[in-house]
Amino acid sequence: MSNVKMFCDALPNIPWQEKPADVTAPVWRYSENPVIDRNPVEGVARIFNSAVVPYEGKFIGVFRGEQVNGIPYIYLGRSEDGIHWTFDKDKIPFVNEKGEPFMPVYAYDPRLVKVEDTYYIIWCQDFYGASIGIAKTTDFKTFVRIENPFIPFNRNAVLFPRKINGMYTLLSRPSDSGHTPFGDIFLSQSPDMEFWGRHRHVMSKGSNWWESVKIGGGAAPIETSEGWLLFYHGVTGTCNGFVYSIGGAILDKDEPSKVLYRCGNFLLTPEKWYEERGFVPNVCFPCATLQDADTGRIALYYGCADSYVGLAFTTVDEVVDYIKTHDNAGPTDHEVGIR
Ligand code: BMA
């Protein structure tokens, strides 16, 4: 097996479980999944599609909470071990740049990414149609919304954890306003997190059967000696509706719109009761990873059936090897993505 380096901090307290002897797949589930069950806090029926980071020796996260009135919002959660979580009862109190309350109409599928000294929350919200919202915080007490990066419609965005060639870099999936029956991953850059441009195509849907309908960024890419390791979601259609699986790709370090390797096989697909059964059956929706530079361990957080949060594990050596061995990147993947 290769010896791939991750350019990130050591995280000795990363949640972890060794790979069970009977698992042959490159990613394995936590035996006690789901880690967040239904009705986790008063007024919230389900938490799923959520993102976490290490913080002050513990863990903190932004969680998609479906309120009992059906409207999704983002809630803050804290954990000592990355597995057992407690949540604030109130929604994250977003403010505008003057410090005045500025709550989105609704908010879902949050990502949480630290770039330099600032934590950015990126989510899907209403902006005269589904679009991307961003807020920043340095202390998890004040959450300041900044300019929306894109006009509608776009329902899925993920920020890289550092500037690339001096530019903030965001993956997103332009779409229509609803449960889009199409979609590719694009990349956009910004010098200041306000003005976005240099748009590039990254990957198309459709090259593999399990991701034939649409794809979207998942966890913030992890910088490795092989390139940016991206866990993303891929959707296929069946006579009974969509199925969301987790895929893996490796993007060029300096020009991440170029896909170096793209796994022809899914890394994880709905198989367990909590992935197959729920508010929306057959959904595995990755939103975050934790990683430890010293051991190469990766813990992957994913939404399950729009009802629960699950945790899965791999190592950077194992997953990169698997992606490279099963590479099925096509010609449009390898392009810079300008036409
Ligand atoms: C997508 C998003 C996700 C959701 C998924 C499956 O379009 O809305 O929030 O998990 O559909 O319902």
C-alpha cells in the first residue's frame, strides 16, 4: 500500500474504530451508528447532513436540524469525543455585518471549513430561489453573514480549507430550485470571499451508473501528497426514486478543476437500516471529515436517509489506493474546464 501524506494537523483524539475483519470495502461504518438519532433536541425532529471540526481540544459542528414545523435550520453542536453530541436549543443567531439579526428564511446542508483563522459556514438557503449562503465566525459566538457567492440556483457548495494560488476556492453545483434531476460540480475562486469568478468545470455526472443523475461536493477536500482528496455524493435514479452514494476523487493540487483520479466504484452506498429507511430512503450524504496527519486516519460524517448522522472510517492510504486502482476518470474530468 502507498504512503500518502495528509497536509493537516495531528488529531490524536479523532473518533476511530479499526476496520472489521469481514469488511472488504475501503470505507467502514462505526458499529454504533447512527451517532445522532431522531428528536435530538426540543423542537427538532431530525438532524442529518451536518459538518464538524476540531475546536479547543474537543469538537464543534453545524447541524442541519429539521424543525417540527418542517423547516430546516442550522444548529450548533458540541462534543468531547466527536461521537456524542449536545445541541443548542436555539438556531445559530446569524447577524449582518452591522451586527443586526439577519436570519436566513431557511438553511440546510451546512459545511464548516476553517481557512486561516476564520471558520466559514456554507449552506443552502433562499435567495429568490435556492442558493448558497455563507457566514463567518472566529469564536462560535458571533456568526456574521457575508455576501451570497452566487445567483440562484445552486444547492450545494463546499469550500477548500486553504487559498489556492492566493484565491479562496469553492466547489458548487448549479441547479434548479428543487430536487434537481441534473448537475455537475463546478469550481469558482475569489480573492476576498465576496467576488467570485474564474469558474471552471470539475466533474460531470453520469460517467458511472451509481452517479448517473447528479453529483455534488461533500466534505471539504483534504490536501494530500497525491492532490486534493474529495469525498462527494453521486445520485442514481431508480423506479423508486433517487439513491445517494458516496464517491471519491483526487483533484490536482494547484489546478483543482483537473481531476487526476475518479473512482469508478462508490465508496459507500445505502445498506444499513438507518441509510435505507427514513424521511428520504436510500441516502448517504457526506458533509465533513476529521483527519489525523500522524496516523492517516479519516473519520467521515454523513447524513443518513435525511434522518440521522452516521460516522464511517478509512485511512488516507487505503482510500487513495482504492480510488487510483479503480480510476475511471474520463476526458472531461482531466480538462481544466474552460470552454
Ligand atoms: C438533496 C438535498 C439534500 C438531501 C438529498 C436527499 O437534493 O436536498 O439535503 O439529503 O437531496 O433528499
